[in-house]
Amino acid sequence: MTRTMTIRPFRESDRPILRAMTIEAFEGVSIDHNIDRLLGPIAAEDWRTRKGRHVDDDLNAPGGEIAVAEDAGGTVVGYVSMRCDRGAKVGQIPNLAVSSEVRGQGIGRTLLEHAIRRFREEGMTVARIETLDQNPIGQHLYPSVGFREVARQIHFAMPLTDSDDAQAKGTGPQ
């Protein structure tokens, strides 16, 4: 079932809502969360703080914008962030999030289709999006919209302090 909604540009009042939605949507399926599970919080910030800041990064990036999905009652139910590399003519979707209460109702698909239209309007010739292997929603949704897998990447992380490094190697106090 496709929900009645409006897609509109980001408003500053959306920022805290989108941060919270990002944290909810990416729990268990983000590099930041994986790092914290393996190494613990970084510089006293857990993954939620870092991932929530991605909303700011997306807005501040050159060629960046966010489109917000609102239901008929004016409640924000999702968003998609977009960046246009005008030199390469590549549109990138760094973040896509839908509120858990309304997932499976076509909102993510509608937001992706909106981003693709925006990229075409801006003269982009390729659209990119990434997902982790542990994200079954992205693994299913992106190809269903027309994206094709072009590469797989492995992310590594390591602590940079002596005590953390010794613990990671299993040579220090546990």
C-alpha cells in the first residue's frame, strides 16, 4: 500500500527529527554502529551521535540537499539526502531513512524515485547509492528501483591508542 504523502525541501525545523530518524533507521546497519560494537565508543561519542551528524554533513556538502516526506497530517515520515557532483555528473544518495512505523508502505521507493528525478533535472548521468551487506532492506529496495551492484567494499577500523590497541590485539588487559 502506498501512503499519501508530500515530498518537500528540508526545513531547519526538520533537523532534530531527521537526526533521530537516521539513528533509528541505521541501528544495526551502519559502519558507525559496527565500529562501536567492535571497538567501543570513539572519543566518548557513540555511533548515534556520529550517524546523526550525517544529516548536517549531507546539508553542508557541496551540491547537497535533502528532500523530506510528510504524511497527510504533516508528520515527517522519511527523507533522502542527495549530492550532485556536477563535474563527474554523478548523483549520490548518502542517506535514506523511513520511520519504522511506516516502513513497507512505499515511502523509501518514492523518495528514491524523487532523488533520481532531481538528478536528471540537474543533468546527472549516473545515480549512486551504497548499502551494507547486513542491510536487507537496501539489498532488496535498491535493485528493485533499477540500481545495479557495481562493487563490494570491506571496511576496516583499528584503535589508535596504546591501551585500545593492546586490547584489540589481545595482549593487554581485558
